[in-house]
Amino acid sequence: MPREIALLTNPTAGKGRGARARDAALARLRSVGIAVRSLEGTDPDQALRLAREQVTAGVDALVVVGGDGMVNIAAQALAGTDTPLGIIPAGTGNDVARYFDIPRKDPGTAAERVIAGEVRTIDLARVLDRYYVSVMAAGFDAVVNERANRMTWPRGQMRYNLATIAELRTFRPLDYVLELDGNVVHTPAMLVAIGNGPSFGGGLRIAEGAILDDGLLDVVVIKPVSKVELVRTYPKLFKGTHVTHPQYEHHRVRRVTVAAPGIVGYADGERIGPLPVTVECVPRALKVLA
């Protein structure tokens, strides 16, 4: 059990669930004698600065309250250090919490994972000067993410579903250039996703089979399909059964460069920047209280 932790909260996560989850987790952690430094970041830059300060100060763990965006901020501060990450889910997608079966609706029970103190060491993906834990979207999925992030209603997974339907009206396959561990591939595709973990977007298991500690990235290519077929296949993403589709292609690599016109990459739900970008696996880079 850690003796002292920093609890970093996004109070606006999940339309206010962040503050409520923090209070429940804080009470449980302090009830067993853990010293808790409770902190809030008013914006991502301040949250990252606070996270780095606490890691430098030597806390036993950095615990974030929020969604995958807060996990992403923590990963920037924790990558390559011995300080573990704890997660109290309170966001929209909470995919990283899903990876470790952390309760997503019971912050008190999620806090028990921190109290138990059991650590799992996982890989991170690095793109440009940033790390990510889950998946980088680089196609139709990224376009959907752009739209979903502009929407204020509805909450949760339904936001992504509606954004998907809206983008289907105009989206066309893109011409991709992929460099997979040095091998160059030219291919048209609906999307390319680069997974460190298996899912994104609230349980869409696009990179089904991705292993968090195998030293590899999972590159998924969905080649051109009709809009009707894409809609029909979409529900399969929640179960990972899309892997049997004839237009599905999967590569495991240590490094990939992806290029396509007009696409902005998203990783852990956060905007990375326009393609082309290079992504590489950084083995055993993050410790997680899981």
C-alpha cells in the first residue's frame, strides 16, 4: 500500500462526475491512513505541470481522477519513472480503466486498487514528443473523433455513434502510405489505427488482440468498404469480431509511419496533429496500479 499519493483531478470530467468521484476516492484512501495530496488542474498544461512536480517530489503514486485524457497527461509525467499510475475512472470513454478491469462506476472500489498497491508494467506508444496508452486513430475514426469532441450532446458512447453517422455522409477512402518496420506499403483504406492497447472511444475494440506488454504496436487497416457495410460492421467493433472481415488487415510492428491527406491523428482521445507521423513502441515504460 502506498504511504503518500498525489490525487490529480479533472473536476469537469464526465459532466461533473470527476469531482464526485474524487470525493469518494479521497475518503476511502484516507480511511486506511494514506496521505493524499489532492490537486486540480484547471487546464491540461497546468495538470501536466502539477503531475511532473509531484513525481519529482517523490510521491509513492500519481492517481488521476478523470477519463483517458487525464491518463494521457499522467503518462507524460510518469513515462520511464518508477512512480506508478492509479486510475479513478470518471470520464466518457475510460478505455484504459477497461484494460485493467478497474470499476468505472464505483470510485470507492476503484480506490481499492490503489490501496492494494499491485503494480503491472506496460508499454507505451510514442508519437512526436508525446506518449499514449491506448490507440491512435488515423482515418475515419479520427474524423469521427474530431466531430465528437465538438459536440456538447449527448454524453458517453452515443456521442461517438452520432458523430459516426454524421461523417458517413461524406467520407471517402483515403490513400495511405505506411512504413511498417521499414517496409513501405501503399494502400487505400477507410482507416488506420495504431494500438498499444485494444480499444478506444468507449469500448470500440479496433485493435482486438493488442497486448499491453509485448513490445509491439498493433496496426489495423480497414480497406475500402461501402457505407452500408461500414454501418453493418460497426457494432462488431464492441466485441472485436470485426477481425474476420475480408477488408480487415493487421500488422504487429515496433515502429510505423503513417501518412494520408487531410487527416489529424488522435491518441487517447487527444488531438496529436496532422499526418504524417511516426509511432514507436516504448517497452515497459509505465507502471500501473492494477
